[in-house]
Amino acid sequence: MPETHLSSTTASKVYLEVDGQRIPLAACTLPDINWAIKEIPAGSTTPGGATLIGEMCLGDLVISFSPALMPHLPDWVDEIMHGKRHALDLQVIRTDQLGKVQERLSVIGGTLTELHFPECSASNNTPYLVSAVIKPEKIASAPTGEQKVAPVSAKPKHWLAASFAISVDGLPTRFVRRVGAFSLKRQFASKLVGELRVPATYVGMGHCTPLSLMLGGTDYPTWRDFALQQIAHGTNDKQLAAVLDLRDATLTNSLGAFHFTLAGLTSFNFEPMGAGSATGSNLSATASLAVSGLSLQIPQ
């Protein structure tokens, strides 16, 4: 499927306008627009058959952004995890390299269906960018309005994938080398109802993919024993609290914190070893834990 990919890392810039706020985007994929093709077989009224254009279907709006620039992100996390729906009326604005508005598109009645959060790794010093998937009811051209978009005056501290700390109740996390990417998703259904064929949208409760931690150092044997105890005694119903704290480059100031409620281990994978592999403190494994609750807090 071809994509209309607009990146703010190129000469042009892309912005999202939501609830009166204009937010720079790292990237944007506009919804594809498709119409169904209906083939009517030959008959008494159409001897040669006929081809008609049927129902229109809109694809997803996919945006990528820095959490530091998206004040709606904590509410979006809450919306998906608790099965809420706030219809989003958005505008996507594209400018040239001088800020002159080239195009403004309205995305109407959008439903947030997915959020994707990237991997955290001490060896990955790239920006921490979040992706959101929004299903629109309509898309339309909008007046360009002002001729030029002013640059963002205040420069917030951008989140980095390498600047993080993780804690899990009762288990050591000092030597967690990597926290895997995780996603929030929910079911979505829409159909036309009533005489006016007004779209009716239905959303389900959201869920989060497991939280994955790569363990090493002195953390490893404690987590290994924790996993082996589940084999010996069976799993228990005790839930664990975890916090993933994204920090600035100094690692002292919190920029945002994910608060997880964990149901327990879903897998424990030992790192493969061969003859001559390093031993002792270099032993490692990856633990995955099921997520039953999640919230995001960003300091004001």
C-alpha cells in the first residue's frame, strides 16, 4: 500500500493542530482514500454487465512526535486503557522550509486506536518518539488560514531513548540494559446507522503488550530464581508495580514516568551461550511481564 509520508526532518515541516494547539510532528502518514469496485453481471437490463464505484473507505492517520511536544499524550494513554472515546477533530498543516503554509487538511471524527512507544536502551542515543494511529470518519481540505507558521519559541527538553530508569516492586533493576518497545491497542468498529446513515463508532477496552526487560549483572540471578519459583510453586495473583522513568541527559530530572501494574511473568528467556562464552556477571536473560494497568505522568 503506498504511503503519503510527510517528514518534518526534511525541508518542509508538518504540524498537527488539536484543541487549538499546534504541535510539530516528526512524521505523518495521511489516510489512504479507497472506493470499492462493484461488478454487476450481465443481465436483461445490462447486457454487457457494468462496473460501479461503491462505498468509500478511509485509512488511518499515523503520526510520530516527541512526548515533550504533545500535552495530550497522558490523556490518550488513559483513553485507550479505559475504553473511552473522545472524537478528535484535527488539522494537518504542511509548510515549506520558510514556514509558508502549503496545505491544510481536516481530519474529522478521529478515533485513537493505537499508541506505540519505542525501546529504551543505554546504547541508543536517539530521540524518544511516540507513534499514534487515528481512524478518521472524514477528511477534507481546509482553508490555509494564515500564510505562515511561526516557529516554536520555547524549546522543551526532548526525551532520549538512552536516558531512563526502571523499577519493579521487590526485584532488582539496577542492571536492566534495555526496556523493550510496547504498544497500546484496542478494538474498533464503525457502521452506518439510521435513516441519515450517520457513522456509529464502537471501541473496546485497550490492552498493553508485555513489558520486556533485558537483565544482566547481579539482577540476573534474582530474576532467574523468581522465574524458577513460578515453576516450583505455580504463579500467584500478586500484582507488581513498576515505573519506567524517562529522564533528561543528566539522568537526574524526570521528564515523564510510565506507571505499570504487572500481572506477572509471561516468559523468561535465557541468553544463548556457547563454548567459551563469558560467565559470571555477564549472564543475562529477558523477562516479559503482562501489563494489566498503565498510566503516564508528565511534570508540568
